[in-house]
Amino acid sequence: MLPLGFLFSRTFTEDPYAAYDELRESGPVHSIDFPGGATAFLVVDHEHGRAALNDPRLSKDSAHSSVPVDGELFFGGTMLAMDPPDHTRMRALVAKAFTGRRVEKLRPRVREIADGLLDGVAARGGADLIEEFAVPLPVQVICELLGVPASDQARFREWTAVLTVPALTAEARERRREAARAFNGYLVEVIAERRDHPGDDLISGLITARDGDAALTEAEMLGSIALLLIAGHETTVNLIGNGVLALLQAPGQLALLRERPELLPSAVEELLRYDGPVERASQRIALEDMEIAGTPIPKGAWVHVSLGAANRDPAVFEAPDRLDVTRAPKRHVAFGHGPHFCLGAPLARLEGQIAIGALLDRFPGLALAVPPSDLRHHRTGSIVRGLVSLPVRV
């Protein structure tokens, strides 16, 4: 049985893949010992992990949990915490507004935002690529998507800075509650304004989305926007940071990508597989006594699927620990699988392609400014995987 602290240890945080290899060799499912005697389960292979993500016996609604739940840690009231038929209804409505066409229309503007941020990096001869590029880029893109006016974007960035960081102390939780209240209050005003004066933005699209007679409630719109901000922001930051580091540590692959820029979409898919932005999928809860790969899972137990482990499974990926920007087919589960497959995947892919492509276009001498051993990953949770900082020279 794995102690819960193992998943938060520095050793695991800096190199989870070696630990996953060891776990996978002894079986696809492992129990995790929670404080108070509760038990959860971690799935570490591709076959059973992918199946679990699509298993209707595993619920996303924490009301079914036998493990104590801190509501601050869950996206309650959003699609992420819903099961069918509520999830099916809400996802269908959000998908009518959050379309591929709407995302693709952002492409020129995303490149403008990226180039503007890289102007500052160039002027300084280097930067912390996380703080000065990967973090501000998705915030500005989300503002564009939502139609947030330039005059309000500074406030939006302040709220994002609080809401996208785990709140580990009472003081931090209070700051987060205050930011959430202010953020929701702002959005309520914007929604009211867009009802009277709709535009070509996501909020207007959410207001007008219909599936038969069904429409989103205001609370569902607020939850959907919050989910886009929190989940979408962190995913993109980590995709850029992890992806750039992986390329810098694989100079042959970096050179190949520079020589053949048409490989960029394939490269982003491989970066998502190799060291993806989400370490594990958010918890599922067993609705009944069941088994996964022969392991008994009692009703009410949590089941965690390690996306990172599934994406390094040698049963599916040849030489899984090698970065290969030409790898095909693309069978990774970096965005999940099944009914909760990430609705924002097209936006994350677009931002990743543009951000990494712009960096490579602009800076042929891009290099780490510190030894790789000096870099650290966040240790505040085991859902996301991202760098604290990424100092580079250009």
C-alpha cells in the first residue's frame, strides 16, 4: 500500500516516471493509504486507466465518496463534478458555444499575444519563461475568448493569480474565497451586460446556447467559466513549460523540429504524452463494489488514473521514455478519455503550438540559464505537473 505522502514527496515530484515504471511492473492497480484509514486506488497502466476513465460505475460526484472531501479542492457545480445525464446536458450546451471555429478564429490574436510577450524576453536577453511567458499567455487568451475589455484585464490577471494556486493555509483559503467572490461578481455583471448586448465572444455564446429547450443557468455559466480559467490556465502553462524543457533536453529532437517546422502539431502531441501538464485525472468514486484488473474496489472508494503513467506504458508506446516528435499514432490520454475528455483540448493545442513555435522562430539560441538539476516542479498537488520556474537565455 502506498502512503499518501509518497505522491507529494520531492523524489516522486521530480521524477514520477521511474516510480510509475516500478509500480507498473508489480501490477496495474495500487492502493493508497489515506489518513483515518480510508483507502483509494491508483491505476498506472494505459489499458485499465483508459477503461476506468470511461467506466459508468465510476462517478465524478463527490457525494458518493467514503473519503472525507474538502469542497475547496473540487470544481463543485461544474461539469467536472457531474455524471450523466446532468453532465451530458451541460457539456452539450457548453460545446455549442466553445466550438472549434471559435477557437481557430483566435489563432492570429494568440500569435500577436505571444510575439508581444517575447518582445520583452528578447529585450532582457532571457527570462523566467514560466513567469514571463507561459503564465501571462493563457490569461490574455482567455480574456480574448471571453471578451474581457482591456481595461478589466489587470483585475482578471489578479484573480487568476489567486484562483489558480492551491490554497494550503487558512489565510490562502480566505484570499481564494475573496477572489472567487469578486470574480463571480464581475462575471454576473458581464453576463447581464451580454444578455442586453451580445457579442461574438464565449460568454455571449454560453447565454444563447440551446439544446432543444435546454439552456445553461447563470450558475452553470459561472461554473463553466471558472473551470475554463482554472483548469485551462494551468494546463497551458504546464504544456508550454514542460514542453520547452523536454525539447531543450533533447537537442536532436529540437534540431529536427527546427528543420521541419511542419512537425509542430505532431511535436505538441508527443510533448503532451512525454511529460504532460496533468499528472493524474481528478478522482472517480466507485458507485458499487467492483474490480479493476482483478483488484477489488469497494463502493465509495476513490479511483485515481495516472495519465502520466499511462502515457509511458511500454505496452502501448515503443521506447516510452524517449522523446520522438515524429511518433505516431497519437494514443496518449493527456486530455483524459471518455465523457470527461477535456473540452478545452483544441484551445490548449492551439496555444501550445503557437507558443512553442514562436519561441523556436524567434530564438535560435534558446538555452537553459541554469543547470537542469536546479529546476523544481510544484509539490502542492498531484493532479497537475509543472515547473516552478524555467530560466532561459535567448
